[in-house]
Amino acid sequence: MVWNRKIAYIDLTSSKFKIKTISKSLRNQFLGGRGINMYHLYHQIAPGIDPLGPENVLLIGTGLLTGIPALGAGRCDIAAKSPLTGAVGDSNIGGFFAPELRFAGFDHLMITGKAAKPSYIWINNGEVEIRDASHLWGKDTFETQDQIRSDHNDEQIKSLVIGEAGENLVRYANVRTGMKNAAGRTGMGCVMGSKNLKAVAARGTMDLEFPYPDQLLDYCSEMNNMITGSRWARAQSKWGTLIIYSNTNTTGLIRTRNFQLNLLEDGENLEPEVMDEYTIGMSGCYGCSVHCRHRYVLKEGPYAPIFGEGPEYTSLGAFGTMVDCRKMDTVLVANHLVNKYGIDTLEIGGIIAWIMELYEKELLTEKMIDGFDLSWGNEEAVYELIKKISKREGYLGNLLADGFLPAIAKIGKESEYYAMQIKGMSNLHSDERPTPSLALGIATSTRGADHLRSRPAIDLYGLPEELLEEIYGAPVSSNYTSYKGKSRMVWWQELLYAITDSIGICKFQTVFCAVNAPKFEEFSKLINLTSGMKLSKPQIMEIGERVLTVERMFNNREGFSRKDDKLPERFFKEPTKLGFPIVKGKTIDRDKFNTLIEEYYSLHGWDNNGIPRDETLRELGIENKQPLKT
Amino acid sequence: MITGKIEILFQATFREITKKRKIVEQINEDCTFGEILAELAKKYGNDFFNIVNPQTNKISNDILVMLNGKGIREIDEKIKDKDVLIFSLPVGGG
């Protein structure tokens, strides 16, 4: 049952480990996945440590619901202090690893220290081993997974692995599993590399226990029927997230040429239907009834043949609009390369777009250009930069491998204005100037510019205001360019996603996509049927608040506060140039935006500097572990 | 009396149904969205009628219709010369 689930504490320095039962109070307060990881992040990591030192703690956590056959309940949360931002490092990955870890007897892993040589952790039916990975070092993420399966002669093994980018300590290296799944953001692959940890492999045949298995299966079936019967899920199962492009690139909500335009003209070759030419089917993660990712074959071109999965909408921006490459082939090759090397598609796309704009504006020296032709639309430059950055080759590869902030320090202050980053992390290719709610979300996210922490995507749909009030609990404007009620929207979605990540389900199957998708009420029933825990909607929202506040406390302790909850200056100074009249000419209004931030802090119970108030900490039962002020 | 032209863009399922990305339609004076919908249903079938929730007589919440970039829900929304209508589905993601 839920109270018997295990955590393994693994010290790579001493090669020792111990196994404990996850405490009842921790489960009650943080549920699992991201929630429990954030508790440990805050309590186990001393302030100011080097994220690449052995003292950083790598946390791997399955969700409370991981393993149920619904809502994509195969998510895994990976956390550490981020080597990219110095703030909360946290990233979420789908696929099949998380349920396999549970079948192998563990919900959470806490990995400390540094192995003396390349190693991997092998977890099998309640046993933990640290094994030599010398033969895996240097292999890409596909080869590594294949080799581990081959070594154990077991095709069912699921692994979290790093590629060359992680080995080379690229600060936004990701963690990968399967053909396509990635814990992409905040450099968790870099942390694994710093620990000489090439992989965590799991295989298990242990049972999962549920208190009400028949009712749980019935409810999962109900959820799956509801999801598959919806128009949005049917569309996602055909076109994946690429479908978003048709709309955003018509309306004018998509970053183009870094941030110079908000729509790619003549961008029809990136429309979702173009993928039909390459697609050989769709696939999904564990427990998913949608199957939103393409399986594709690229038969021609210098990189062919390529068999891959994806790309997501994110990659369409990273290797399409942001760098002004207008062919799906380019996106597919680049998508394959980032998956192979194990590097965050969004971060590297953002950083290549930035360097291309600096090249255009003649802000780079010859040494920095490093022989590249960084002109817009040069797909070969994109491919070469992915390789050079992943391998840390050449001046430019090394420069960009450390992320925005160190690169800005080397290139010069003037380059900062063009860097579309927040807290050192790149923004998605969405253009939030016309959408205050989306802008507020990226500014305040605990892990840097980020659309997956609080994005109220339904703000774009022009839904009836009475419906929005019913969801959010207070008046909210249905106009996406309005500021009214948008702080509340972001706050509510932030709590929802904190819970989504803690119970281990897919965000796409929540009120990310559609108003009638599952939210707190459905979570309450699922939590009960899965664990026996009885939690009301307000209690679940309070847990979400606790997770967020702990993250905020971690960041505050590392020196982050309101001064860091900001947008790039271009949001305030450069009006959007293209799109419909409702979008064109838009900037973010600085005063109104400041008010939004204050409202948002107030909803969380944080003061005007973004610091959780003492009474908030008391109510949430969070210990104040900040250094004493002298 | 014909008073103008509008563009209608089809995305996602609607692109599949119509097999078109864009059409141009002529409109009469005092044209409403409901009239456009009737015309589209005549040309492309009842899928267009089905976007209206019969209980509320509004565009269903799981459909995204944008008029000049803004989501609309009312059937009697006025449509005028040079307007652009988008038929799409609300899908988030990243």
C-alpha cells in the first residue's frame, strides 16, 4: 500500500546505499514526484553549493499515481540544484521508466556524491547496485539504452540516460529515456554527468497495490473514455502538439528570428499536415490514451536515414521559426540530433537564435563567430552548433555550452538585451507580448522562463467569463490581451501543475488543453482510489501551495527574489510587428505587469518582494531554513 | 446584397473536413456568424453545425473559433467586410 513505498538513498562516492520507507507525513504533505523531490531539494541541499559538485543531490521521483492505466500516469520527476540557473532544477519526463521503477520496488531515489569512474545504477526487484559504465561512456542516448538492455539480456529494461552533452557538462544537458522522452529543462543531465552517472536502469516484476482496484480500474476507464471522446485529444492523437502552430503562426504569437518578428511568413512547410509525409504512426507514454507523438522516418538528405519520434511544437520553434528555417526536414534532423546527444531542444534553439541575432547585429568578434556562417535560415549551422555545443568543441561550442548568463558575460553587456531568457533559462518560442497571463507565468516560474509551470493556455480560447469564474473562483477576463484576473489564472494553474507533477500524470490531460479535462476534483477521487488518502479539493490545492512555497524558499535562499521575476526588456520596448489587429503593436505594460506580480504574490501568501510570509510558512507547516540575517 | 468578402481559415479537424486551408466568402449586410456557419454546413457537411452546443446555442467550449484573432462563442456575432474567421481546436502543449 501507499505507506510501504520505498526511497533508496544512494551515495556514489562510497558506493553505499540504504533503503527506507517514505514517511507518512511526507506523503501527506507532498504526495510524491515533484512534491517530495522539492521537499528534499530544500532540506538536503546546503545554500550556495556548486551544482556540479558532489554535494548536489539528484532526486528521482515517481508520482503518487504512477502505474495506473490512465492520464499518462508514467511521469517521473528529476530534480537537483540547476547548473544552468542556480535555482530550482526540476524536469519531468514521460515514457515508461517511472512505472518500471515502481515495479522494481522504488518510488524515489536520492543520489549523492560522485562516482570515481563512469557508473550506472541498476535497480531490480528491490535490489540496488552501482555498476561500471566505462563501456557506455561516449555512447549516445539510443546506444546507451540498447547496450544496457543487451548487457542484461532483457528487452524490458527502462533507463534514464545521458548522452555526450551530459558527459561534457553542457549546462542544459537533459536526461532521456526511449526514443524521444526527455527531462529537458534545467540541466539535470549535466548533474548526472558531474556525478559520473551515465544511467539509472530499472527492471521489476513486483506488484503495485491499490486499496480499491476494481473501482480504480472503472474510474480509469471512465477517464480514458472521456479523454479519447474529446475533440482536442483526437486532434492531438493525429497531429501531436504541432497542431498549435497553425493557430499561433496565423494569429501572431510565435517568436521568429529570435524575437524580431511574431509570425513566420511563408511558413506553410512547418504546418502539422506536412508531417504526414514522414509519419509512420503515433506512439504514447505509459498509461496514455492519446498517443500524441509522431514516429517518423527521414529517408533523404545527408543525415538520412533517420528514424525518430517527435517533434514537439517546441522543436518546431527551436529549429524552425526562431532560426528562420522553413523546412520540416530541418526540424526533424535537429530533433534527432538533440535526442541523440541528450540536450534540451528548447534551450539550444533559444541560444542558437540569440547568437544568430547577435551575428546579424555584428555584436560578435571573429573569434566568437568561430568560422560559422550564422545567417538566418542556415540549417547546417544549426546542426553543427548542436554537435559542437554537445561536444564542447571550438570556441563557440564551449561558449554556448554554459548557457545564456556566462555567454552574456563573455560576449558583452549589449548582448543581454537580445537574450530571451529569464533567470538564465531560455523561453519557449511563444511570443507573450500580447498575452499578460502567459507573460506573468514565464516571469515568475521557479525554474526560469518556462511554459510548463503555470501556463493558462485556455486563456487563448475566448471562453465564457462565467465558465472562467467557475474554474478560477473569481472574475477573469476572457480577452487574452487583458490583465484582469490573470494573476489568479496563473496562480491556479501553478497549483494544478504542481499537483500534476506530484501525482505523476501528463499535463496535456489536465486543464492545460481543455476546460473539461481533469482537474482537482478528479485528482481527489484518483488519489483516494489509488492510495486510500482522502483529500478534498482545498486540501489538494494547499499541497500545491506547499510545493510552490518550498520551491520559492529554495530560490530565495539562493538569492532569487522579485528582482529576478522579470521579463526581457524587449517585452516592454518593442511592439509586435505582425499578426491580427488584436495582437499587432502589443507590448507589456510595465505598471500593469507589476500589479499582476503583486497580486500573484498575494495569492500565494508571499510579500511584495516575493518572500513567503511567516504566517504562510506556519499555515503550510514549512520550516524556515533561510540563513539568519545579520 | 453582397457587401464584402471575408477570409475563413481552417485548421486541424476543419482542414481535414474541408481539405482546404483557406477560402474567401462573400457576405451580405448584417451578416452573422450563424449565417456563415449555415453556409459552411451546406458546403462541407454537418460537422460545422455540430460545433454549436444545442443546450446553450453557443459555440462549444471544445471548439476554437476566432474572429480577427479573438475567440468568440456567440452565434449572432456580427461579421463584416475583411474579417478573418479561424476554425480550430483549443489545444495546448509545448
